Amino acid sequence: MLLKSEWAERFINTCTKVKSARRRRLAGGESVYLTEPKGRCWVVASGYVRLLDSVADGVQFIRLILGRGGLFGDLPFGTSAFPGFASPRQEQVFAHAPAEVIELDRRELEAASRAQGDLATLLLESATTRAQFLERRLLWQFKTPVRARVAITIRDLICFEGQRCRHGRNVDVRLTHQDLSELVGAARPVVSAELVRLRDERLVSYTRSHFCVEDLSGLSRVVAGEADFEELSPA
């Protein structure tokens, strides 16, 4: 999930002023936690993190990839309103290539937000944007063609501050075809077939672990022309 760079900068700077804030640098593949923590949350300061969930027989799938400004862990106010709704999750989080995160005490973050209107607004914007993003993912399963879902996912992962390759824009997250299929919510052979189409149309090119957007405008036209949803603006 990509957030606007100006918004992410404000959010990170505000969170670093919370008393408990502590920076941590992570190597690629290093874990942030293996079981969902109680009382702690994190903000991505640089790079990306990968949120995994487990299903039967220990099989894991990628639920989200969060970039700069992404908030995860024991989320602020997450159980205050609906204490009976929350259920234990088998969430694990790893750095997706080198990353830096800011660890926070959830209660201190909540207290700071009550005292600072700007922080409260930023937390509300963060939660609303994430809810919209996940709602869109849910709606995919019912009415959005796989081709559009692939195009949307690749476009969402483009970092606006990323370097341009010789064709167009790099997706600067190391992403395999299996990773992409989990994010899209479709079988890998189906996603691979759509990638071949996009490559043949000279919209994207790819290796086993990287994607390059050769024609960002063309990719956006695929999204607009085939996805039946209202485009959501990043927070």
C-alpha cells in the first residue's frame, strides 16, 4: 500500500516525537515479529515490510506490503469500540529487502493523539485509507477482472521516489510472481498469463524478482478501462 510522500513524511515526523519512539533498522528478510504483539505498533520509515497470515497446514500468504508511512502491529484504538469483534491473528511481519521502522508503545501513541489534534487526524486518515484499500481488495473477488487486479497491484507498489529504469518506472519492491499472485488473490498460472499479455502490449517487463513499468499511462488505462471501482486517493 502506497501513501503520498508528503503525508507519510508528516506522519513519520509526528510519530518520532512520541516518547516511546525507537528506530530499528532491518536486513532483508529479518522479522519484526512472529506473533502479533500486544501493546506495540510500528511505522515504516523506509523500505517495505511484508505482512503474512497463516492458513491450514502452516501455509502463509501475503496480506499486505506496506511502504513508507504504513502503520502495523497492535493498532491504536483497535479494540476500544468493539472489544468482542477482535480475534487473535497469526500475523507475522518481515522486512521486504532492507527497511527501517519506528517502534511505538500503543498506549502512549493513543495518549499523544488525544493531546495533539494533528496526530489524531493523521491516525484517522491512516485507518481510513487502510480500510478503503482492504475494502477494494475484497471487492476484487466479486467484480474486478484479474487483468485489472494485476495492473492495479503493480501500480500501487510503484514508489514515486523510486529510480527510473531505462524503460520507465521500477517497482522497487523485490516481488516474485508468487508474491504478486498472493496480493492479487488469484492463482499463479492465471496471473502469469495476464503478465504475458501486459508484457506483449509493452506495458510491463519483468524478471523472476523485479517488475518494470514501461508505460505507466498505458497501465493506468488498463485499470480505468477494466476495473469497475471508484479510484481511491492515497491518504
